[in-house]
Amino acid sequence: MSNLATDPLFNENEVFISNASNQEEVFREVAESLYKKDLVTEDFINNLLEREKNYPTGIDMSVVSPKIPNIAIPHTESEFVKTRMIVPIKLTNSISFHNMIDPSKEFDVRFLFMILNDDPEGQSNILAQIMDFMARTSENELVSFFKASDPKDIYSFLNRKFMQYAKDND
Amino acid sequence: MFKILAACGAGVNSSHQIKDALETEMGNRGYDVQADAVMVKDITEDMMKNYDLFTPIAATDLGFTSDVPVVDAGPILYRMPAMAAPVYDAVEKVIKESGKG
């Protein structure tokens, strides 16, 4: 497995628009779909729920710009996934997450980048690529992107930006 | 060599980003640094004795006390120089005080 930074991290068929109203609901919705496609193991959902409870993954974007919604990067230990990709999940309802770098704090999140990573030693760090996307994309583009409600638009924008930043980093 | 233990919940994403960032930045600052990335739940008192610095994502209760210095490295994850700089400076301070690196 090469895991070059420019390898595609998104799949057009794995982009979700969720009407869930809490963490467990959205995690179960997405995990069930991923399990049916053999992208994760049967225990993925349990590890996902347990990890989020003990080691939350909310990222406060208000420190970057108050116009950009907060995100979360839910993920499991590598043994519970069978691929290496990012699953974008737009939340039509805000869902509360705890802050990854200060778990005592809680805030509303509008978008999830669920990370499936069966190769943590791979050359390119998936989380670093997500944060590069958040830090390097202009505020106007991000505001527009987070309003998108068509999975195809979400996929094409993310794919284009991630490929662009990965090439810039080469 | 100065040894750093980076840790996160899954040992997959965040800790590896911290490891890569600290090795790169401290290397650029002229220090000989090696970092390992692990799951918080796998850290033992004996393991910790092999390291000069512990850099979790957030304040972490390991269930035991340790004399190893701790620098919370979470802000590095933002990939923004202004947020990472205080973490890097704190790490560099510990390296200097240790006489290693």
C-alpha cells in the first residue's frame, strides 16, 4: 500500500447528509452503511461510541473564524477498519460534541470528517490533511462549502481541495 | 537523543500528527528528537520511564503519577503556526532543561 499524499481519500458513494439529532444516531446510521459495504468490522460501531465518549473528537473552529462551523473527526482504532479514507457527513441538525483538546468543553458541530484508517504508519497523515483543508481554504469558500447540501458537490469540492493541497505539499 | 511519547485515544491519527510535527519542528530547531505515538490506554508506568517528555492531545489521567514533564500538544493539530508556536516553545524549553537533544 503506497499511501501517497495524493491518493484519493474520498469516495463519491460515501458522502452522507444526516438528519440525526445526536451522536449515537449519526454514528449508527453511518456505521451500518459502512459495515454493509465491508469497509469496517462489526465492532466498529462499539469502538466508535466508546472512543468518542472517552476521547472526544470535536474541533473548535471558532478560534480560526466565527463564521466557520465546528467539526468533529470521529474515528476508531485501526483494527476496526478495512480501508483508508475520509467519510464526510453533513449534519442538518447541530449535534453536541466535546472538545478534543479540552474535553471539559462542549459545542455544536455541523460537519463530521469520519476517519477510517487501517494504516496509521502511512506516509500521509489523514488528520493533518483535514486540518490543512480547514486552515488553507479561504473563509468564503468554507462558508459556501458548509452550506452545500448535494453529496456530489461536497465530494467534488473536498476531492479537488485535498488533491490540490497534497500536490502543493509534495 | 531526546525521546517524546505522544498519545491519543486511538493511537492512529492525532498522536501520529503530533509525533510528525514535533520531530520535524524540533529537528528544524537543531535538536535530536525521536517521538513515538501510542494509545493512551496502552501507557504504563514502566513505558513512561523510557521517555523524556509526554505530549498528550489534552490533559490526561494515566492512573499513575510520573516525573516525566508533560506538554499538552493539542493546539499543534490545527496546523496553524500561531497556535503551534507556544507548544513548540514549551517542548524546546523542556529539551534545553534536560540537557539532552
